[in-house]
Amino acid sequence: MRLIERLFAGLMLVLAGPLLLVLAAAVRLGSEGPALFRQERVGKGRRPFLCLKLRTMRQGTRQAGTHEIGADAVTPLGRFLRKAKLDELPQLLNVLRGEMAFVGPRPCLPSQEELVREREARGVFALLPGITGLGQVRGIDMSDPVRLAECDAEYLRRRSLALDVAILWRTAFGGGFGDRVNRETPIAPEPK
């Protein structure tokens, strides 16, 4: 399964390559700084890795969880990229390198110690982090570490191809509010 996911990520990178180049150029033209944002995150087995994204915030924004950053740090183009979830495209490279999966717990920062502890206690670090996850489609962000870790543990218990497809579908078509800036995006209700 992991090999298929990596091959699919490689194919998607090739297909999305022209779009990614255009978006990277737009990011560079729209604000000072590099197009690609690299940030250390906690991966499977608590191993650190560099998570890749298109930069959506102004150069010099402090390193913190997005829920701790004011909306004024986001560039005008960044607002669009975040809403359309296009800022996550470079994470296809993380999937190709085996550092991430398409679906799994969103990778947190090493400084988010409470979330790291809560995930560790629930065995969540047995999973690769994901580009999207159950917490994101339920609207749970990293500002609620206990609830997010519980949701991640639920995903660990219920994980299946059908659940992954459902999460990807909801992310692509309107779900996935878990990475909001300073709680300004409405919370999607949890499915019953």
C-alpha cells in the first residue's frame, strides 16, 4: 500500500508540476521571501522531518502553530492558497520520500509539547503524518491537543481504505478546516 501511495504521489507531482511552478512564481511575486516554506515537524516514531508547503505567510512570521498566528500574517495570495488547500501541494514530495501519507494525523511542531505528549500516550506516532486527516475534516485544530489526539487515536483504530477515501473526499470538497489561522475559519461539525 505504501508503495502505491508513493507512486501516486510521484504521478501527482508530475501532473501538478506546472501548476506548482506557476503558484511558486506567484508567491514570490506577491510577497518578499522564498516560495517554499520548510518547517521541522514531528513524524512517525517522533522522528523530525522538514514539512514542505507553499509559503502563505509574510516573511519573518514567528514559528508557531497556525492557530497562534494572527490572520494579518497571511498574504492575500496565501488566503486563497490556504482556502483552496493548494499550499499543501509540495507535501506530495514528503509523501514520495516516505515522510508523510495522504491521510494521517497532521504533523505538529516539536514545540507543541502537550500535543506530542497526548499523541505519544495514545500510540498515534505509530502512523505517518498526513496531508489531511480525520481531525481536519472534523474541524479540530492543534489548539485543542487532547481532543485532536483522541481523534487521531480514533483514526488509528478505525483506519481503512474506505475511511481514507472518505477523508480525502471531504478534504477535496469542502472539509478540512483544521489548519485555520487564529480561529477565523468556521468549525465543520463532527460527522455522526
